[in-house]
Amino acid sequence: MKYTVVDSYEKLSRLASNLIASQITVKPSTLLGLATGSTPLGTYKRLAELCKNGDVDFSGVTTVNLDEYAGIDRSDINSYYYFMNTNLFDHVNIDKNNTYVPNGKAEDLEAECKAYDERIKNFGGIDLQLLGIGFDGHIGFNEPDSEFVAGTHVVTLDESTIKANARFFESENDVPKKAVTMGMLSIMQAKKILMVVNGEGKKEILEKALFGPITPKVPASILQLHPDVTVIYTPENA
Ligand code: PGA
């Protein structure tokens, strides 16, 4: 595992976007696993700039996002579908038909989960997965549990996750209680993992995940078993 600490959010965003851009340059048909949250915003902004300058070409790239709130419409400004379009896809030359976010409004969520895993498998797995970490140690919306869950599945969000995400909603009550998340198998089968983390507040859980015992109580701790993980952390807030 490569654990890099940088002194600014700007540096984190620069490093992370360079790694993603290099991946795409080396393999133009990359299957890129993407994440939402505040931390990747700077990375996405810089990828858009690189693309505008002709330094990265998204035309052959396919993306799969980690998660989506259940029961939320894609047009909702709080949907992760909307987040990805406004923060990245609208600003790069990607074919939007090749961008996938779980459909949290699917009539049959179980079938949606199965189809999501099948799609990733049919692509031959994720080449590079971008991750953040939650205050409770979650990756995607894989919340602390008694076991690691392999497949894409529906989860009930933790109180701490609902509280943390309330900043995007009018009130805490408006945060959906359930979500669809990619499971640990697709994440762990990604050829490379890039985790971005910012803020003093995340340091304790990050170091617990990276250096503590491997346990589903700290979902991100499973990454210790992955052969190619890069973590970039800055104490500076986004
Ligand atoms: P953040 O969240 O990027 O907003 O810190 C990451 C997460 O909760 O997974």
C-alpha cells in the first residue's frame, strides 16, 4: 500500500487526477470506478481541465459508480447520478451511454444489484476504483457490519452517514435511509484502488482502516488485503 500525505487539498486533487489521467492514457478503454462525496470534487475539476487541454481523452472510457440513494429519482439534485453529471460527465468528452450509476429507483432493486455486478464482470472488472472513506469506515455505502458483503446490495445507512450527508439536504430528515452500494467483491477485484481522504476529522478512522485489524466493523480495513492501493490524505479540508 502506498500512503501519501500531502499538505494541501489542491495537491491531493492534482495527484489523484494525474493518476486517473495516466490510467486512461495507458488504457483508453478503462473501466473506471467512481465515487461521490466532497473529496473527489477537486479531482474531477482537474480532470475536466486536463480534458479541455487535450491531456486526457475520455472518449473510450466507461465508468461505474459505487453507490446511489434508494428511492431517489435520477433528476433529483441529491442523486449521485446528478452529482456525477454536473461534477464530471458534463465537462469531459465521455459518452454518457457508457456511464453507470446504480438506479436507486429501479422497481426491482435486487435485480438492479445483480445486473450491476454482471455488467462489471462482463467488462472484465474495474481497472481503477476511486474511493473515499466515511467517518464510520465505510467504502461506497458498505457500512460497518458483522460480515463483508460481496455483491452489490441494498443497505440501511448508519446514523453517522446520514448525519454526515445531511449537509447536502435541507434537513437530516430528508436524507434517504437506504442506498444501493457496490459490494466488496467488485471493489476488491479492481486492479488498482485510489483512495482520497481530506480533513483532520477523517485521520483517525483512516489510520484505523489502514493499520488496524481487518474487520467488517471497519469496512475499509479490507483494503489491506488488496495488492495495489494508493491512499492520498491531506489534513486540509476540501
Ligand atoms: P467525503 O466522503 O469525500 O465527503 O469525505 C467520503 C465518504 O463518506 O465515503
